[in-house]
Amino acid sequence: MIYELKKLFTKKSSRILLAALILLAAAASVLAAGSVNYTDKDGNLHRGISAARLLTAEKNKWQGELTPQVLSKVISQGQRDQRQAAGKSANPDGENTANTEEGFSSAGSASYADIEFMINQILSGDGDYNPQAAARLTPDKARDLYQTRQQHIEEILRVQAQNPQKQAFLEKKYAAVHTPFYYEAADSWKTLFMYLRIYVLIAVTVIGFFAAGIFADEFRLKADAILFSTRNGRGKAVISKIQAGLFMATAVYWAGALLLSLLTLSAMGKSGMTAPIQIEDPYNIYDITYGQIWLLILLCGYIGALLSASLAMLAAAGTRSHILAASIPLLLFCALPFIGLATAFDTFFSLTPDQLANTYVCIGLPLIYEIGGCVFRQIPFLPVFYGLVSLAALPLIYRVCNRYRMDRKCKLPVKKFTFQGKK
């Protein structure tokens, strides 16, 4: 295995790609930390790392459980801030020029922007998002928000009345969500998830390129006849190549993913790790926190990396072409999303391998499926299924190489000589 890894990374192109991938992870963390803008009460604009820290500190004034009493205080505070903003924006003639079409946080403090968004989501239910819902709510009515949410959940469940299995499944998942919701600013995690998605897409294609060369190089260098004619060429050598591919995929993926995560969280903070996804989506069917989402994104990305490596090695062993084998991960993870947008097969393309790099978006979609009376969600089906596919490809690689037949005969020059001896 060590020999295969040395052979892989002694190539100049491999070293350049690996360095570019690590630099991409570091650059993405810098972009993530610098993507936050924050305007304080005095109107001063802050950018970069300081803005992320200040915004988190401002939002965490509401940290804790969002009980009915807290939600009522948020509405009261928003109405006061809106009246103050309206008074400041009134012209000398007494006419109010404030923009009343926007929500509380646009007129006052950004500290409760996330909570206002959550309230708007609860009141909008399963319909179109209404940004004015919270602004039209009274403090007394705000105490009944969780009852309003439950009423909308019952409406969602009634839609599934024709399928009792799905209805019971959804009811069980909604019942598992704890209320009142716990709030903590989670801007650093949301930003990290966006850049992790980009990294995973690039990483799986680069890993596929590396893995394709592990088996294809022997054919490119015309050394396959030697390798597969040796005593251990069809056994230990093939196993060593498979081990090298899996080790390479593991090391390359986790090095960049952990570097990106650690740098981003170090700069922006880890606030919001224990906050539930329901702060962002009150009707989400996953009982999961932002810290757990991060682990799930890393796991799904790693499954994608293993799938990319195993399929690229299998294609290289079968086609003997580096280019064809490296194009398999590119097709599965980069081309399939565009094909899915151009077709009407939504169910099929919601279960394709590219969704492994789109885990955060998948968690926000209430996609459930039923096969033979078994109901399951999009996540965790994707990592389990494609993890098994990755494992199933490994013995196939060994079998393809073990049944390999050389199509070129080894012709060695034979020098003619005459025997000159005594008769």
C-alpha cells in the first residue's frame, strides 16, 4: 500500500491537485469568516471576523428556551423598535416615511431576526412565507404560537390520510421534536454548511481522479503484462491497490473537511451547536441540532468520497482508461444535478449520489418514501445505501483484476546459437 501511495503522489499533477484542494479548504474558511456584515445600533458597519462575533453576541441576548412568554417579549420589543424607527423617519410635516412593509428586525435590532423569521414560518404554515406575519401579531397571540404550529402539523398529516403508513411515520417524527425550542445564534454553522457543500463536491471529483490512476497507470505505462503475470499480481498487489485507494480517499477528504471546519469555527465561534434545526424550519421532520447536522454532513461527504474512489477504481480496472474512470465521479456528482433539473423524474434524482454533497438542503426537505410498507426519509437512506454500494464495489474490483487476461503476448528476443562440443 505504501508503494502505491508513493507512486500516486510522486506525480506532479497529483501533488498540484492535492495542494490546491488543501488551499481551497483554507481559502473557503477565510471567505466564510469574512462573509458576515453587521450594523450596530449606532449605524456602524462591521465586516469580517469581528462582525460575526458581534452579531452572535447580539443575537445571544435571547439565548435559551423560546417559551410563550419569551415569544411575547420578542413581539413587544419588535413593535417598540418599529415605532421608534417610524418616529425617526418622519419628515418635518409629520408624515411617516418608514418602510412598514418590512419586518421588525429591519427597523430595529438584529438580535431577534432569527426568532422573527421562525415566527413568520410558524404563522405561514405550509403555505407561502409571509414576512409580515410577526409584525401583525399581538403579544397575547404570540403566546399561542406552539398551538398554531400544532394545528398546521395536523393539517400536514391530513394531507397524508390516503397513506396511513406515511401519516403514522410523520406523526411519530413530529412528536419527537421537543418544544419550546431552544435558541442560540447559529450563523457560524449555517455559513460553514454552505462552504462545506462546495468542498465536498470538489473533493469527491479530485479523489475520483486520484483513485482512477491507481489501476490505470499500469495500462498507461504498458506494465500490466508484468504485474498480472507475477505470482502475487492478482492477489496481494490488487488488494494493496484497493487499500491505497481507500486510505487516499480517507486522508484527502478528512484533511480538507476538518481544516475548513476548524478554521471557520475558530474564527466565527461555535455558538448554536445545540440549537435545533426547528429555529430555522419549525416544521422540519428531523429532530436534530446544528452540531449533529455538521457531523451528518461530514459523514455523507465521506461516503461520497468512498463511493467516488471505489467506482473510479472499478471503472479503471474494467476499462483500463484513466480518463474514462475519472469521468465517473464527475458524472455522478456534478452532471446529475443538471440532468435532474431538466427532467421530471424528481423522485429518482432525489436519491442520486450527488445528494450526498447536498445533505443540509436534504434535511430541509420533507421527503419520505415507501417501499413495501417500509417508510423512510431521504436522510439516512442515502449514506446507508451508498455506503453499501461502496463496499460492494470492492470485491468486484478484485474479481475484475483476477479474471484479467493479457491481450498482448510477451515476446522476448531469442538469440540463436549453435552447440559446439565434442561429438
